[in-house]
Amino acid sequence: MSIQEFDLPARWRSLMTEHFSEAIHNLQVSWPDITSLEVSYRVVESFDPDFAVDIIEHPDLNAQASNQALALLLREMGASNIVAFVRIIDLPPDCNRSVRQLRSEDLGRMISVDAIAVKISGVRPRTYEGTFECIACSHRIMVSQPNEQELIEPVECFEIDGGCGRRKGQTRFVQRVEESILINSQFIELQEPPENLRGGVQPERILCIAEHDLAGKLNPGDRVTANGMLFVRSQRKAGKETPIFDIFLRIHSIERENIPLEEIQISEEEESEIKELARRGDIYDLFVRSIAPSIHGMNEVKESLVLQLFGGVAGRNKDGSRTRGDIHILLMGDPGVAKSQLLSYMASISPRGRFTSGMSASAAGLTAAAVQDPSADGRWTLEAGALALADLGLAAIDEFDKMSQNDRASMHEAMTLQRISISKAGINATLSTRCAILAAANPTSGRFQPVSEVPFTNQINLKQPLLSRFDIIWLLTDAPEKNLDTLIANHIIDNRMSAVPEILVEQGSRPDPTKTADEAGLTMYGKTSIISRSLIRKYVAYTKRNIHPTMREEARDRLANYYVQTRLKSGEQTDSVSITARAIDGLFRLSEAAAKIRLSSEVTEDDALRAIRINEHWRFALMGENFDETTLASGKKGNARNRERTIVEIVSRIHAETGEMVNLNDVFTEAGRLDINRNTAEDIIDRLVLYGTLFRPRHDYLQPG
């Protein structure tokens, strides 16, 4: 080695004294809130290049030496009770690996891995130095425990150390836990970021071990750079070791991202191109054309998806509450209206976009799940679902109406508060789900019936409280219309005729059009220009990092006036509310997104008008002119709620007047005078009895519940 092992503590002491005296003082003052001293590799490299190389080549020895040097300095400062650790950060680029690039040459060296924590175990104590008692003579023996998956016992009670000399088999050794040295330990499974992969390649994973103060630092879904040392454990088959090894990473330090979406690199040329596009007068139309160009029309839907891609501005309030910036959209539609295609495309162009299904085969589902993991020593682990992994991105969820009961229970919190609180199998965690949700759902009967006949809430397997969490709900029906059908048919045929045969692409005889189109900034699709998927991702990432518009007074007045006037249209007798306060938040987010597309620092009145137009369009498509917001909350139209109230009032009035049970025929007579026929009244009464609002003491009698 380049530096003698016995020289390492002195070298570390010199480094800390020269460059980290103030940081060590802060550690002393802030402990135990701060338990580690972060040392930048760049500082070590400038201090002594050979020393820096030695840290990479011999991480274990340097970890021990650095911790010894730090403990000695703290002791000299009168802080001998402090247990702290040195953590190396900012490793050079040549130490960075993706999980699939890890090879045998990397074993024993310090490397860094950019990854997502997808699964974590609970923090458990692990024996670091085990104290064992010989049953025959009560002698104590200390045994180091380098293998976290196997307890190593003494092989002999050595006479030279004061023991009886008996070997294992002649005596038993019992661990004395109270005399052993225990440390906190946790298994973490890291996964390659999916945006770094191409061609549908599945992301690979690596099992990591976090110990001491690093245990318990991460939650599933966290994006980190994990620095550590690779080591191996032999695979076992039928109880025997095999020559094949599993790779593990012993984490030495963890670096969290400080810049949103920092994995997306934007060059100066690309930044200039983004700013140039933002100045175009047709920027909104250009983005609409660029969303799933193989799908004809649906421009209003696509425009809302563009705004969802950019999102509003999330904020934190003085009272500790948080305002959501992400826009949630639900696509309800008949089979064959391209819902899944839209979802897949949106996931492909969004930074951190993830496409999944409500019928996910993963144990984690959409939210999270506790699973027992054999690779993690049989511990219960918490595995992140799609929403946690899409944090700061977009989660496209197909078959949303078919999600599991576990996901349904968590979805309200995930959509509103943008977090998931987990308390399972001894694991307590809060996962961030700060992502826009684009969901698709099918009608229960195969096709949607006219909403004028059957409320859409009765045609879909989603509860009303969950529906109300969406900012936009599109109803996409497949109704025959000659001119539109002709355009769609021609568009589909043109797409088929212009496609490159896949077998020729795989053979290498023809270029892959998806890759060539993705590399360009602006590209042609048929006869129209569109923005490449790669540039869209970078455009969105740029706005999320740099553009945080505030609302002009005229834009604010426009939204407030729209809200007030729309509520006035409801009228006092219709028992319906055209718009609720929750919709104001949605309009605000849409307006902010419109401003971000232009890279504007202000939300203008035009942005507010765009948000209002989209809001009006989806509401009309869903319920026509008489939009009733309370239908989303109750699943019933206003006149249905009126009829229920009328029946209850009739029963209550007659009961109050007579003090006796109310005859059903009297109720039917009174209801008929108010234009409620007998069949309708019977249905309403059956429902009210089921709800407990009315009580049926005898077959033909009622009384208030």
C-alpha cells in the first residue's frame, strides 16, 4: 500500500487539524443531533493526493484510522463521551458506478452508486464484538463479528488466555449480550434510477448494509448517492457454499440530492434552446402536438396533460401546512379510446415518470408494503410502491379502479398530503409522494351510459371521496361520428405505413426512429414539428428548478370572480353546488403551470383564463351545463338528494303530528302531491331504511330513525 497502516491515524489527525477544526467543534457542540464529520474527498486530494488514493484503495483501514483520530481529538477537547464517525463524501467521478456495472475488480474499493432506496428493513442491534462464556470454566472470550448474517462462536477456550483449553464440542459457548458490543444495523435495497436506462431494460438492485448512525437515515423512495465498500458473500445451495458470490455494499456515507431532479443534466446549449422555445407564440400548441403524436385529436385533454407535466408551485405556510403544486388528472373512458397510450407516453416524457397498474403484481403495490425478505436475514422490510418512487415526478396508473384495498386506504393521504404514513411489522416511516397522478379507469359495465341517465359515479368502481381528490376528470366516450372517425382512421393508417419494421431495427439494418427522434430538439412527426421527448424532460426539469411564478393581481381577481360567479349559478333551490373551494386550488395550480411553460416569473390574466377554459371544458364533458360538485362527494344528483330529504320530512312531520308510527300509504300520498311517484318513493324509503335514517317497526309503517 502507498501509506503504511500505522501512519494512517497520524495522517488523519493532520488533515483534521488543518482543515476541519471548526467542523469538529460544531460536532462537539451539536452532538447527538450531529453524529458524523463529513470530509470532502476534494479536500483530502488537495491535502495529499497519495493519501486520497489510499482512501479509495483501502476504505476499511482508513475508516478505522479516521474514527480513531476523531475520537482522540474529541477526547483532547474534553468530549470523551462522544461517539462520532468520519464520513467521506464527494468521491471522484471515476469511482461512480451503476449497479449493473459492478464487477469483481471493484471489490474492496470505495465506490459510489447513484440509486433509489426501494426497500428498507427495520433497524436492529447487531453483535459487533461478541462476548462468550465457556460453560465449563466461565472464562470470557471476545470474538469479532465481521459477518452480519452469521454469529461466529469461539472454536476453543484457549489456555493461553486463562481458559480451560477445551475445544468446541467438549464445551459450550454462550453469548453474554450484556457484555457484548452491539451496533445499530439495517438492510437497504438500492435500485438503479429507471430514467438512466434505455430500451425497456429492467433496473438492477443491490443489497446494502447501513450501520451505526447511518441506520435509519433513509426511507423508501429516497434518491441518494451511496458511498461504500463492495464485499461478497458466497451463495448457498442445499446448505453448502457455492463458488458464486452475491455482491453487497457496506455503506460508508450517504449524500442526498440538493437540486431537484439533479440527475437530469442540462447543457448551456440546451438551456438556450429551452429559452428560445419559451419565446415562441405557439409554445402551447407545440407542446400539445408533442404529446402522444400518434394519437389523433384530444387536444383539450393533451393541453391539460401538458399543464400537469409542469405543475404548479408547492409551498409551505407559516402554520406548518403545505400547499400541493402537483396536478392530479383522471381519464375515465370506454375501452379503445387510447387512455393507456396517453399514460405510457406521459410516463416516458416526465422526469421520474413511472407507469404502473392498479393491479400491480408487486407486493408494494402503489403505496408501500411490509414484506419478509430472506436476503435481508429474514427481517421485515418496507418496500416502496410506485408513488414513492415517482417522488417529484409523475405516476401514471392504469386500471386505477382495480387497485388493492391496501392502496385505496393510503391513496387519500398520498394524493392530498403527498405522503404515506406506514406503521407495519415494527417499521414506522413516512414516505414522500410529491408526484402528479395521472390515472385511467374503465366503466364497470363495459361502456359509459349517458350521464344524464346514470351519474358517472355509479358507473365506476371508485369512491366519491377519492374522485374529489382529482383536479381534472375527463370523460372519454367512443361515440360514432363520421367525420371524426374518418380522421382517426386515416391517422392510424398513416402511422402504420410510416413505421419502421421492428425486425430491421433489431438487426441493425435500419436506425431506430425512437432514438433518432429523441436525440433532436425539434423533430418532424409527419408534416408537423414536435419537441423531442429528451428535450421535454429537460424543459420540465429546468422549470421545476428555476421557475416559481407569483400571481398578478388581475389574474387573482379573474380566478376569484370566476369562483364567485360560478357558485351563484347554482341557485338556492337546486341543492347543488357548481364549484367548491377545493377547485380554487386546482385553478391556481393550472394557472401557475401555464406561466411556467413560458418561463414567466408571473402568472398573468391569460394564464388564469387558460386554466378557467380547461376547467369549464372537462366539467361540461363530464356533466353538461348543470355541473354539480357535490355529486363528486355523494355520488347523487341534487334532485336525488332533494327527494330523499322530502321523504324524511314527510315521515318526520306526520310522526310529530300523530305521535304514532306513520303508515306507508300516507307517505306515498304526500309524496305523490310533490311529484314523487310510488316506485321512486319505495326505492328512496328502502335506501333510507338501509342507511338508518328511517326505521321500519312493522311491514307497512315507518318512523324517524
